[in-house]
Amino acid sequence: MDKTAKAKRTNARVSMKDANVIFKKLRRKKLEKAKAFLQRLIDKKEDIDGKYYTGACKVILELLEDVQANAEAKNLDTEKLFIKKLAANKSFTFVLPKSRITHRGRRAKMCHLEVEVEER
């Protein structure tokens, strides 16, 4: 029986660099501890090299909640879930529309996020 669950978020409005910095801290952690760590970053009680990455953390926290729901649907024990794989892949870039003040647009940072957990 397969003891893994996956979740993906395509075209997430997160910088790929920010996602990789956060993913480096989350690899091989228990799912509940990873969610608590992200919540502390959002609440600005803990930082990574002086930065909080609140926008990226909110999107990644939603992704972890999605994968937990997928694991529950597969009847996996949510207390024993560990993060197996985290990936951030480059998405297409588009230009946000220009405003009255700045006459050229701003490039939007986007990436595809993927997470896989396993029951141990």
C-alpha cells in the first residue's frame, strides 16, 4: 500500500528563491512541526536570516494543509506524517500592468510548488 500523499500549487505568486529558502528549513521535518514553524514565521516570532517571508509562508502553509487533507482522504495517520519531497519550479513570468506614476510594468514572480509527505 502506498503511504504517501501529494499536493501541488501551480502558478503560485511566490518568488522561487524565497520558496527554496523556506523549503530548506522544512525538509525531513514532521508535518505538524513544519506547520507550527510557518505559523511562527507569519506571526513574526521567529525569522530566517532576519526575514519573515510572510507572503510565501502563507501560501506554503495552505499547501501543507492541502497535503494533510489528501493524506486524511487516503486514511494515513496524520500524527506520523513526515515531509519527503519539497520542490519549487520556475513558472512563466508576466508583467503586472503599469500605473499612472510608473510608466512601465513590474514583472511578477511566480513558481510551481509541490510537496509530498510519507507516513513513517
